[in-house]
Amino acid sequence: MLAGSWLQVNAQSDRWQQRVKYSMDVKVDAAANQFKGKQHLEYYNNSPDTLKKVFYHLYWNAFQPNSMMDVRSRELGKIVVGKDRNGNERRDWDNRVRDRISKLKPDEIGYQKVISLKRDGKPQDFKVVETILEVPLDKPILPNSKVEFDMEFETQVPVQIRRSGRNNSEGVDFSMAQWYPKMCEYDYEGWHATPYIAREFYGVWGDYDVKINIDKKYVLAGTGYLQNPEQIGYGYEKPGTKVNRPAGNTLTWHFVAPNVHDFVWAADPDYKHITQRVDGFTAHFFYIDNEHTHNTWPQLAKMIPAAYAYIKAHYGPYPYEQYSFIQGGDGGMEYPMATLIMGNGKMDGLYGVAMHEWMHSWYQGMLATNESLYPWMDEGFTTFAENNVIHNTIDSLKDANAQEDAYAGYFALARSPFEEPATTHSDHYNTNYGYSLTAYSKGAVFLEQLGYVIGAANRDAGLLRYYKEWRFKHPNANDFIRVMEKESGIALDWYKQYFINAVKHIDYGIDSVYEKGNKTVVRLRRIGLMPMPVDFLVTDKSGNKVLHYIPLSIMYGEKPNENPVIKRIVDNVWYWTNTTYEVELDIPLSNIKELEIDPSQRMADVDRSNNKAVS
């Protein structure tokens, strides 16, 4: 290799991280849709920096008329991104939000009011900037030191609009996501005091000790381990254990969650709670039993062990002792040790959303990249894994292309005027359409196509290496690329630069074919602006196949032969500056049956009509 030495340099596999330890005591007035809370927060400044301010998220302040979320949704709703099946204009709404926030009444809005805030016992001034609490400290927090914050807050639960709220469309009373004042993340890039406009989240690793006092009729589900099951019951108690609930109209649910970066809970008096023991942990399921869920949710529980066997082998083991699938929210949303998902759909839809949100436990829950900056690393990798899990655990799908829909989505994006670089901050995309197809579809294509570039076996081994090396460490895009470079011995900076940092497309074609004595010369052309290595399959009229593999010059390496049954010839490198490349074949033109670029169709070639020539 021309640059083998630098490929052996180890990537940075660790970096300093802040740490939090929350203790919260919450009293819920369910009838009024409000609650009061006390929060004690130990904050560990493990950075080399002196912090003169801290910031908290106050997410539910977004659910008020004329909020940034409201304004942004209504503005994007004016953009036409296509037509529906009936030929009507399709606007760029987030259909869950639309203009609903602007119509909320005072008793329907959400708010998080900070009543008091002390740092090491001393009151602190603070300023509310809608969904961000800015706290200029009376005394800086020194590097490698710990401080303690004590807060009192009051909250009104909004009508269910986006992810959290009350009375969702399937009748769940409380979906309590982003429900508490949460310290913003501070990392090597500084503070991430990201206003709540639309989508993704980023949190500080830590431990949670949460007590929730609520009317005794409610069943709760969420992040963490219930500490007092013998006082609560509702399916948490060990079989045969007598439940001794305290007197009164309320129960206090006590949860503890170690080494997570958020805490979610949900509550409904009609939740049915069932469990499924899986390899090393217990899966919990909370749903409202009705004609839709009566069979689907128990079936979902039975499908989890097989799904996890595939997940564990390909993406790494789940490290906690339980996980909860909870009916609630507005579609599907991931949180540590739990997810909120809509639950009244058909079995295939329920399984699909459950697998997507559960796979977030790996890419959002454990690896936890900054979703706002790298949504393609979270949503895209999750979509890739979800598709593989589904297609390898449903017999009728095992022979189908698991990533077909992801490629279709990316191709639609590439044909549209709405594509932006995947490096765009998730809230800063010009359209919801562009964001969604970039984060989910293009992100999944990135991984499937990476298997084309370095070999699927290298990619799969690299995903396990990525998990082992970077879980609980907030990796960024370069961290991932370096893992794959170490695993494959192939340089990949160009791949990230072209496919993620830019909107250049791949398009290769067979330009011309001519005879040269008893040989045949095939000229290939790079039509698109993104260079790639090329698999070029030659089939003669006897059915014999030869795969010509043409590495890209800036890879400084080659992928292994993925199909030893077919003869492979490794040709000279294709320089990325050159638009054409000639392949000389040792057979006459008259003996050629078919020529094809990228027979595995893993290359995201936007125009495959010119990839094949048939005699």
C-alpha cells in the first residue's frame, strides 16, 4: 500500500466527558395535567475548561403559540414538495405539528417554569430563552470539579403534539418525554444549547434516581429499574409476591437508571403489562388491550428473542437488564432503556417500528452521537440495522433486498431540488423532506454502500468494532470512519467527503465497446461527480463470468473478493481525476453475452440504465 503506515495509526478512542447525577422528586396532579418537581443535580466538569455559564433544556416551552417550533412548522408547511396519490399538492408539513401549536388554549399548552435554582446552596440568576434556560454563574466551575444544583420547577403537560404530551391519538393519558429541565451537553465543541425546533437530542451521561407520585390508578412505564415493586405491583412484582400498597390515593414510583443520558416515562390506568425474558435481560411491554393490540403485542413479545439473537451477533449485546416497549407518543421515539411507539397498527407495522426504535438503543442510546449534528449516523445506521433485522427474522423477507426502500428514498432525494449535505444540522434543513430522506435513507445507503467499497464482511466486523470501541463515548463521523479504515486497511476520507459532506452523485456507464485483435476493449465513463471503485462483470456466451475489480486510486487498498465462486481480476486503479477508464478483455467481442457495472447494485448509481450492455 502506498500509505499503509498512516492506516496503522490508532484512532482516538476516548475523550473527556461531562457527567451528571440526577435525583428528582415529582408530584403529579393528573386531573390538572400538571406537576411540581424538585431536582438535585450533581454536575461533574471533567473538561479542561472553566465554565462561566450552564444551560438547561426546557423542551415543553415549545408547545406554545408562536414558539419557534410553531413558526418553523407553519413556514415549512408553505413549501410544496410534490403531489400525493390523488394529484393534490403535498406540502412540507410535519403532519404531527402542522399549525396545531398556534391553536392551543392556555390549559392545553406546555410549559416548564423554573421557580428557583441554587448552585452549592446559593441562589443563581437565570434567563429563559424559550426552550433554553441560560444560567450565568456567580462563580465559575473549575476544570475537574463537581458542583451541585438544586431546582424547583412547575410544569404543565401539553396536549400531545410532538413526542410528548397528554391524551395521544390512541388514548394513552401521559407520554412523558423531555419532561424535566435537563442540563445541556458540553463537549469538545463547547455548549450544545440547541433550541427545541423539530427533532433530535443530545444528552450527558449519568445516573438517574426518580420518584414520581401519582394517582394510584395509573400504571407507569419508563427508563430504569423500579425499586419498590412490592409496593407497586401492576406486573412489576416477582411472581407469587404479595403486593402491599401503602394507604392513600397515590403511589410513589421509584426508578433508578444507571449510565443513561435521558429518562422517559408514560402512564395510563389501562396499561396491560407483560414481560418476555430474553438473553441476559427482560423485555417489558405496556399497551392498552383492545381489538387491535390483543394479539399483536403478545406476538411482538414472542418475536423479541429471535430479533435480539441477530442484533447481538451483528451490532453487539444490550448492556442493561431491561428494556420497555411502551404504547404512547406520536409515532415512534427512542429513549434510553425504553421507547414510545404507536400500538394499534397491524403486526408488520408494529414489528417494524419496534425494531427501529429498539435499534436506536445502540446508535442513540449507547453510541449516542450528537443527533443534531450527525442525524445520518443515528437515524441512518438505525434504519440500516432495522431493515437487516426484519429481513433476517421474517421468513418471507429473507430473500428480498433489505435496503431496497432506502435506495429508493435516496434516489428520490437525488432527483429532487431539496437535497442538502448530510453535514447540515438536523434543525437547519430547508425542508422536512430533505432532512428525512437524508438522515434515514441516505444514512442507510451510506452503510450498505460502504460494504460495496470495503467488503460487507469488513463493514460488519467494523460495526462490531465501532460498538466495542465507542459505546458510551459520543463518537463523531471521523471516529466511525477511522474504525472502518482500521478494520479494512482502506482509506475512506474521500468517501465521507463526497457522500456526506457534499451532494455529488454517482453515475457510471458503459461508454463504448470495440475489438482489438482477439480482444475486446470496454471504455467505462464516470458521468457523475462522485468517484467510486467499480465492479465490472463480464459474462461470455457459455455463461462463464469474470468480475473485473477496479479500485479507486485514493483508496490505497482493495476490498477482499466477496464471491470466490466467480473469478476476479484486480485491474489497475482508476484515478479520480479521470472520467474514462478502459478495460481490456481477453475474449473477442463476438463471445461476449453481457457486460454490467455494479452487478450487486449496492453502488448508489443514480442512473442504472447505462450500467449494462447486452450483445
